[in-house]
Amino acid sequence: MITGKNYIGSKLTANGTKTYKTFNPKENKETDWTFYEAIESEIDEAVTLASEAFQTYKNFSGAEKASFLNTIADEIEALGDILIETYTAESGLPEGRARGERGRTMGQLRAFATLLEEGSWVEASIDTAQPDREPLPKPDIRKMLFPIGPVVVFGASNFPLAFSTAGGDTASALASGCPVIVKSHPMHAGTGELVASAIIKAAEKTGMPNGVFSNVNSSGIEVGQQLVKHPKVKAVGFTGSIKGGTALYKLANNRKEPIPVYAEMGSINPVVILPSALEEKGSFWAKQYAGSITVGAGQFCTNPGLLLAVKSNALESFITELGKEISEIAPTPMLHPNICKTYQKGVKTASEQSNTSVVASYDTEASPNFGKQKVLTVAGREFLKNPVLHQEVFGPYSIIVQCENDAELKTVLDAIEGQLTGTILGNSNELAHKSEIVEALKERVGRLILNSVPTGVEVCPSMHHGGPFPSTTDAKYTSVGVSAIKRWVRPVAYQNWPLELLPNALKNENPLQIMRLINSEHSNKSI
């Protein structure tokens, strides 16, 4: 079922000679599948097909696109156990995680389908003419959102399904009316091909144009660079490292026609632990955060990599409890030997910084590619002096910063870079008196969490999974939830246009029965 070939539209091709294999980190061996890296002619064909498909796909109704997305979800489910087995073989992640992520992937697709069926997401806005207005007449102006064109999506290493081939970037781009070319992640290319086959089958079943979706293989950076530089590509979605995301961002901005790159990158997700949390539930939070730091071998983009608190006896007890809990958790495999080596290097670098000390580490022998957790602690003044300690270590690692007082804690928050999430632990009474700390944290993050752990991202309309640079390249946008569709569209205004030639969303009679902004009032009524 896995061919190792590239999907160029609905056609499987393997025109190149460069091949590679995926790797089973749990068993510490290569998988049996061989994958063919796409060559320039295949890349150009995929983008050209996408550009041609865009000319018709952009005009498909919401109901037609919704049917496509729902059918993709159906076809992913129909893959059955082969998808789960391939996922676990290529990632080392457990079966339960695979099934949960498959469900999330299908749920995302169906959520966008529901959004399309309702239709108001196009943000139709109408200001009717006032020909008698003085001193100048007012023209009739109507505006709505339209898709921008072919989108390149880079699959993520840490979510082989939900942030990859048919993940949130792909689902939202297809929902908007944009064809998608996926650059499959080399660590789970087999999983990617299976999902790609489901998308292609769904496209054929629902009458989508050939080229609405393609999936290309690559073990290096060349294919991704060629895709981003291709003049017919209009936007990029990326989830990965700061180095990779910023490189693509610069490449896209150096084009003759610059294009947006919506990259989700590094984040250490600071957690502020207020005295009330330590005094009232210190042991509880120690157990919760030991689990959050180590879940999925720490390979979540919302892993809590920085814990902040003011020095106290209760903090000392919390640190002791956290160390005990952390030490007793058995390590799990990381996604790939290279990721494990990078993690080990990052932990070693952090541990060698002056004035840091070890809270806990897993020192027992572990299998190859298993990420052994480690937690450090450092004084606030030392953290402020050392930017190395501010950097993300991707894996089951965290550092506790012990501050002298609230003023120093705020200074630490002011010093860190942009993050996806920020968490505060404490009761409401105390929170009401910590407005400066709350504001400092808010300035650095895209999502404020109270009395929970940051790991886990609910897929819902109100979710914002984004944040100030370098957590993302554009803090206004989310990669999770139906608002992710806004990345792939642009507004177009019609002035004094014949009513019968307007898009349905802007016609007086409102045939789609969607909510619109009519002369500054929201309504689904006709004009």
C-alpha cells in the first residue's frame, strides 16, 4: 500500500534517483519502505497543477468543499489499522496516541466542513450607496474574503497526523479554496503517503479538480526551498524549529513577489507559580507538571520548559516533590535518533551553564533514542544574565527560575522571547493583586492559561495557537481552530458593481442566508 512515490496530483511518480527510509526509534532500526525524493520537474508539475486547479476550485461552493473535507475524514478512517501501525512504526509513539491524533485530524476536517456549510466565515460586509449624501455621494461598496492560491504545507515531526499531511494547515487551506502541496516530513513519509492516498481518493469521489492536492517527498531542505521559491505558490504553512521557520520566512520575503509564511516555531511556555498554588496544592502541581514535562517525551510545542516562582519554603518543597515525581517516570522514545541527539546536546549545554543545579534527572540506563528527562534550577538574577538558559530544549526538560521577589519575576518575564502559551497557578484572590505579572506574561504569549498545564490544545473556534515571534512569524493568526482559515484568504471590495454580477455572499437577496455586516449592523436578512 505504501509505494514510496510522490503524489503529483492524482498521479504517483518516482522520477528521481535519491531515496531514503524512515526509522523506527523504538526498535532502533530503519523501516522497510523506500521513498523517492521529488525532483524539480515533479515539483514544478505539482505546483502548475495546483495553479490550474485553483482557477476552478476557488469557485466551488461551501457545500462542495465541505463534502470534500468530510470525505477526506471518511477515507482516513477507512485506512484502518495500517495507518495506526505505520504511525507507531515511524514515530515510536504509542497506539493510543496514534488513535487519538487520528480522531483529532478527522475532527479538524469536519469542523472546517461545518464552517463552510454555514458560510459566514467569508465576512461579507455591505455599505449601500447614498447618492444624495453631501458634500459627495457615497458609492456602493461590498467586501468579502477570497482564497489566495496554491499553498505549500510542511509536515511537522511531532504530530504525524494532526499537523501534517491532512492536518490543520492543509484542512484550513483546502477549506478556504486553496489547493495544497504538502512537503511530507521525512520522519513519517509512510504515514504521509497513506493520508495523501485518502485525500486523493476523496478528491476523486467528490469531483475535485486534479491538482487540488499533491504530496512530495524529501529528506533534505532542497525540495522545500524549491517549493517556497516557486512563483505560482502564494503562501506557506510550517510547524517546526526556529531555524527552519525563519529560513523559510527569509526565503519567501526575498522572492520577486514576497509571500506570507505562517510558521509555528519554538516555545518554552512559561509557567508562573504563585505562592497560593504552592501553599494550597504544591504536591498536586508537582505531580501534574512532572507528567506535563515528560508526556510524549517532551515533544509537544506547548511543553512547559520554564517554571517561575518567588523563593519560599513552599517553593523548596515543590522542587523536592517535582524532582521525586520526575525521577520515577520511565523515559519514552523520541521521534528520531537525530532529535534525541539534539535533545541530549541541549540538555548538556544547559547543565553546563554556571550557577545552575540539578533538580532531578533520570540517570538509569535507557534504550537507544529514549529521552531521559532532566529539570534544572537557577536564581532569577543568573537566568537574566544568561540567554542560553532562555532557549528551548525540545524534549522532556524544564528549568525552574527562583526569583527574589515579584519585581524580579516580572523582569524575567519581560526578558524572555515570544511564546505560544503562558500559565499562572494560583487562586483568584491572589491573581487580582498580581496585575503587573499578568500583563507582563500577556505581552509575551498568545494564550493565557489558569490553573492547568499547557500541554494539550483544544480544537475549537476560540482557540488561539500562535504568539509573538519567535513562537510564530505572525502573532495575529492561529494554526489550530477554524480561525486558521484566515491565513489563506484576502479581502476584495466591489465598488458600484452590478448587483446580478456580485458573488452570492454579497447579493441583496442573500441567497446563502449568512450573517453579514450591512451598514454597520450584523444581519442575515436580505436588503
